[in-house]
Amino acid sequence: WLGFSYVAFRLLHTVRDRQMGRLPSVDLGEYLTYVIFFPAFTAGPIDRIERFIKDLRQPFTGLDTERLSDAGQRLLLGLFKKFVIADSLALIALNDTNAMQVHSTGWMWILVYAYALQIFFDFSGYTDIALSTARLVGIQLPENFNNPYLKTNLTQFWNNWHMTLTQWFRAYFFNPVTRWMRSWDKPLSVP
């Protein structure tokens, strides 16, 4: 089910925006391009259709040196993060085989931190690859990570880790549930 969750998030976003009357006017081709946009299909980020359509409707001016250089550097960085750092950390990261072989607390902590870093560099690398590939075809996808492990608390960590997923849940789950619960708190008036 490669990429199904990202397609599902895009579909739910557009269905909900359609119900609320906020969905911009798009034709079927634009909508399908948005839903199954190949750079972001398997690893995100979760883009909003309003922002995506603006980039899609811009005339493609070709690849200038600056765009090619920026996209190329980001692509190389993403490949390095994923295939060098994350895959190297996977060799020592916590997994069921390594966990059974470790008998000291110190080494267990090393495996846990290696696993945490492996997850970050894996996701971040895939995101860099997606952003750079999209940039090559004229689409500027939103950033997805902002140094989450350097944040001082769990809230800041979560807001800077997979930022588009956080924003999606905030807009389409937490905020509606919060509004619904607040409407429930109204005291009953006695006639």
C-alpha cells in the first residue's frame, strides 16, 4: 500500500474542504495530479490543494541554473541522508535482533538513540528527495522537518517533526473536535 496514507490524507482534505465550501475550482486533471503527485506520493509532504494548484497553474519556465542547482543539492543531501546516514544507523539501531544481544544499559541507550536518528534521517532524506524532484518540475512543496531533535520540549518537537502531518491533524481533526466539544459545554438554560 505504498503511499496510500498520503493519498488518503489528500482525499480527506479535499472532501472536507468541499463540504465546507472551501475547495477551489479545479478540473479533473489538476485534481488527479494533486492526489497522485509522484514526488510526494510515497513519503509526503502533505500539501494543501490551494497552494499546490497555484504552483501547478504557473507556466513552467524551464530549468534555470539556480533552480537546477538548488534542486540538485537538495537531492544529493536527501540521498546522503537516506542511503548513507539512515542506512548506516540501521545496522546498529534498536531492532529485535540487536535488543536480544545487548546486555548493558549503556549499549541499549546507544541503540535507542541510533534508532531515533535513523528514523529522522530516513524520513528527512525521503522528504528532501521529494522536495527536490518536485522543484525540478516547478512545484514548491512545503517543508516537513525543522530540526525537531534540537527543540526544547515535546510540543516544539512535534510541531517541527513531519510538520505537514501535524498541520493536517490540527486542521482536520483536533480543531473540529475542539470546536464540537466547546459547543457541548454550553449550560442548559432553565425556562
